[in-house]
Amino acid sequence: MDKLFLDANIVVDFLCERSDDFYLPAAMLMVKSYNKEVELCCSTLTLATASYFMEKGKISQTEIFHKISDMISICELANVDREVVEQALLSEFTDFEDAMQYFSAKKWGADIIITRNKKDFLHSQLPVYEPMEYLEKSKNRI
């Protein structure tokens, strides 16, 4: 079973129900997790980012908490701790947030990173896929 680490943009796409082009592939990944076909993870930092975007989108606090609660029922959480921050600071990544995502993914034991911005992970030692790219690849394995 693949262990997929979701970049912040994927979680935000799902929780904020962004346009169908972004929301549907993210939702399909969540269904795969619910069906125990993959194991999903995101960083704790991502949930704070998603909450911010949901607030900007005028989603009520009650609904935000409900969505995050549902999310963590199908998605593991990777901590952004001192070790992750220190690794990010020493890395070749140019974007600090992307570096923290990457090192939290590695610490969690991810096999693959899922993002809409593959260029942000040029220094990744893990395979990096866009959601539909991964979904097509995994469909062809069955």
C-alpha cells in the first residue's frame, strides 16, 4: 500500500472545495484512503494553512472544525518539529514551507509526495506526482 504525503495545496483544494479541476482529484485520493487502498498523511502545518483559507472563504468555525475532524479520520498527521525545521533550514529547497513539508513527509515515511506544484520539490528524493498523474499510475497497476 502506497504511503502518500499530501502537500498543502491538495488538502486546501479538498477542504475548500476549490474548482472541480482541483477538488475532484483530491477527493478521489480521500476515497482511496477511506477504502484502505492508500495511506494518506499531511503535516500539522497544513491543517493551520487550510483553516486560514477556509476562514477567508467565509466557512464557519463550526464547519471548519467538522471538515478538519473528518480529514484527520482518513489522513495521518506528520509533525513539524525542531528536527524538521532544522533540516529545512539546511536544505537546498528555496521555499522554507516546501522544505518543511518535504522533511515531515520523509520523517513520516512517505513513499510519494502528491502536489499540484511539482517544481516546488525539485530536490526531493521521493517520487512526486500530481493527483491525476498518481491516480492514473495507480489505476494501471491494478
